[in-house]
Amino acid sequence: MQEEPLETPVLHYDYWLGQRPDWRRFILQGLKGDTTLLKLEYLLLKGHAPSRANFLAAMFGYALEGQQVFMVGPKLQKLLGETDTSKVPLEFLKLPFHSFYIALAESEVMLFDVDTGYHPATGIYVHLVDPDIPAVLLCFWGRENENSRVAGDDSLQWVNLSLAEAVSERDPDGTAYVDIDAYVEKLYSDPYRDESDQGTKRMAHQDKHWQSAKALVRLVINLILYVNSESSERQAVPGKAPGRRAMLSKKLKGTKKPKKRARLQREIDAISQARVVWLGKRIEEEPEYEDPDADPTPGETTGRKVRRHRRRGHWHHYWTGPRVKADGTRQKGDKAVLRWVPPRWVGSDIGSLLHERGTTYKFRAEKEDHDRPEGTK
């Protein structure tokens, strides 16, 4: 029997605008073409609360793109987190939308806040700031924890990525590769390059802060590659918003009392318009993708008997199509394809078990000489 679909995690956009009706008004006016208040709020926040300013920019971009959401369950998060990003083909790092949101279900990554401690990572905005560079803004959100005193007492972190700067090597044919792990290490090891709010505090928890940020950046990069690959599996999550919105809008048209109209309008505004796509539904449901730390099943075997270990995932890209053009000139192919090789268990524990538990040999009784084939000893 298949498991029930994962519940959609709390979406930051809906949650935060429920707490800040002024931001909802700024964004709605911006969507109508008047960005005056939106820009003013952004400039006021940029100096003393850069996280809030960046989140506002990412939220507006998210609204402009139609509120696109990718929902990622805990198993896919773990697999993507164990996938190598040291040599990623730059041509496949194309954002599916200029701005979108990644909703994390049951994330194990913790985001640190100086006042409230660690918060489980809840969601990430991915916002393309400048397509020409390309410069990508990532905003990480950790919802309130047990130390939070009021709504909005959460953890907000952010980082700017310049993918062009992350290029580490090029093939003779011009294919560029980026080393995300090395690039993020460079960003967070240099206090002048760590652009998040936490980076300015030089707190005792900075190592864990860096590790969390690097884990989330790796997740984002691998998710983009996953969406652009042949391996991706997507399923739209149906919502109830259109029907409820239509019903409340009908009531609003038939109501003349100002207070009731205002209440109905607030209810309409609170209905999520997010377009949620669940990535890797089969991965979350099938036992072969269970937590590898919990009694893993045997993986692939080789001729050598080596201790079973976890091999990191990686990306394999290749060309398909004719190698020769119609005019006779040779080419690599006419289409570049990206395929994901997920993390997996390899090897066997047989060798280690022999050493740890001893060896038991069983012998068959020898046959009589006259039963042996002629010519044998």
C-alpha cells in the first residue's frame, strides 16, 4: 500500500504576509505596477536589517513568477545532500523560474540565530538577481522554535552566489564546470565574503553556521540539476484554493457592510495561490530509498570484497543524437543530457565479518579413489 502524500510544509510567503499586512499591500501594489512603497521599504531595511530586505525582494520575485513551489521530502533531501557538486556543468544550472521557493519537509539542517538558537530549515527562496552574471540570491528560513517568544521570532539567513565566479575548469570543447563546494567554502571562510547576517557577528557557532549554509547551497544546486535532468519526477499537488476563493469572492460582491467586506477580503488574501510541485514522490514511498543509516539493504557488488560503504551521488552528462551533420562535418551530438546517479551502498561486509567473527570451514568427505575420474589425483 502506498503512503499518503506528504503534507505541504508551511510556506513562508503565506505565513509571513499573514503577520505583515503592510508587506502584502506593498507586494500587491507592486504586482499592479506601482513599486514605490515596495522600493522604499526595501531601502529602509537594507541598512539595518539586510535579511528582511533580501526576503522582501525574493518574495516579490516569487509573486511575480506565480508563486512556484518545489516540495522536497526528507529522503530526497538526504540523497541530494549526498550528491557531489565539485564538478557541475554550468550549462545545466538553469533556473526553472527566475524566482521560486523550495519547501523542506522534516529537514535535518539547522539554522542558527543568536537570540533563539537553532531552528530547523523550513524553506528557501531562490531568486535570480542578475541573469547576465548570473547572480542568484538564496534566502534560508527556519521557522520559530521553542525559544521563540512571538510570531516572526525565527531564523533568516541569506547568501549571494555568482555562478560565473564559481567556474573551476573548462573542457577543450568549452564546457565550463563549477565547483560549488569550493566556492561556498571560499565565501564563508573569508569574513569579508560571508554576506549573511550571522557572518558579521563572528559568533562561537560560526562553524555550524557555515556547515548548515553549505548543506543548503548544495541542496539548491542539486535540486536545480535534478529538475533539469532526465531523472526528475514531478507531481502537482492539487489545492482547494480556487473553489474557496471563488466562493468568498461571490460573497464579497453581495456584501455592502464595510467590516464584513474587510473580513472577507482578508480571508481571500490569506488563501494560498502557490503552485506546488512535489519532487521525487516515488523516492519518498519506496523502501529502497530508506535512511541509509538504518539497516541498509545490500548494494551493488564488485569482484573485490570490500567493506560496504556509502558512495556519493554524482551527475553524468553526455550527448545524444547523430555524430555527423548532414553536410558531413562531425559533432558531439545534437542534445546534451544530464542524468543523476544517486548515492548508493556498494561493496560487501563479508571481509570484515570474517575478521571480526572468525571463519568456519566445512569440508565434504573425500570420495573413494575408485570413484574419482581417471587422471585425477
